[in-house]
Amino acid sequence: MTQTPGTAMHVHDPERPPRPRIIAVSCLLLALAAVAQLALLPLTYWYQEFFHTAAASFEPEGGVAFAAVGSTAELAADLLTAVLAIGLLALSVANAVGVNGARIASWVAAPLLACCTTVGLIRTPRPLSFLYSSADLDRIAALAKDRMPEWLEPLLLTLGLAVPVALLAALALLALPPANDFFRRRQLVEPGYPAATVPMESTD
């Protein structure tokens, strides 16, 4: 008698499909937005330094305690912004290789960074608004802008507007159907094949 042939089935993860172009564009936008935000931080401090230098010629009216609180809060916000930007730079690399958790993390971190960039764009140079009268602030601003390079303020405005737009565009690309297919885990089941037969001798 002989052993009845059997079948075997193998399940394994196939190779990930080729990276869609929208994934490459999305990762590039995330990386560029993160680098732009990291460049914005020192540029913003440099911009504000012109205001502080100009303010040295004016007598503050008070509000030192409130200014200290505001300065501490803004420093903490800048630290958070830097951490988010560095994190998104790493997530852009992870998204490029198809890590689905990185895509989810990007949807959480990118809106936070966009909010931080927008708030940083509209806030006044720390902490002058607490220390000087409105008339002195106007004179300080005029003096500071006379001393700073002409390109600095337009550059800050351009980067401050470009970062949120790039982040939102990147997130929209990550939500498109081709991106879903790229990040989805797949399993391939191979058809069964005959197992080896082992002849057995019969006995009378």
C-alpha cells in the first residue's frame, strides 16, 4: 500500500508594489516643509533681534513679569515646533518605504506643525508688546526694519505660508487610493502541490 498524496499551502508576504509617484511627492513635501520650518526658527530669532536692538533706545513702561511668562511660553512653543519638524523629517523617510504607522503619525504631527508655523508667523516679536506703548512699538518697528536686510521679512512670510500649504498637500496625497494600496499589507497564498509519496511494502 502507498501513502495517500497530500497537499501543502504556503502563505508569505509578497514584495511591496512599486512606490506610486504621489508617495514620492508627498514624502518630498513633508521633508521640505520640515527643513523650511527648521530654517524658520533661527531666521525668526534673527528677525526679532533687530527689534530688541532697536528697543534698547526706549524706556520700557512695565509688564516685565508678563513679558517673562510670554517669553517662556514662546520658547517652549519653539522647542515643540523643532521636535515636530525633526519628527516629520524622519516620518517622510518611513513613509517612502511604506510604513503604515508613519503615515498615521504624519496625519497627527503635520497639522500640529502647521498650527505652530501659523502662530509663529502672526505673533509679535517677544516680548516687546508687554513692555512698550503702542507709539513706541511703532517707532521700534520702523527702526528695526531700517536696519534689517530687505529680503528677511519677505522670506519669513514666504516660508511661513509655504510650510502649512506643503504639509496639507502632503497629507492629501497620503490619503489617495494609490497610497492606500501601497501601505496596505498583503498576503499571497500559493496553491497546493502534491506531497512526496512514500511507497510502503505490503505483507501477506
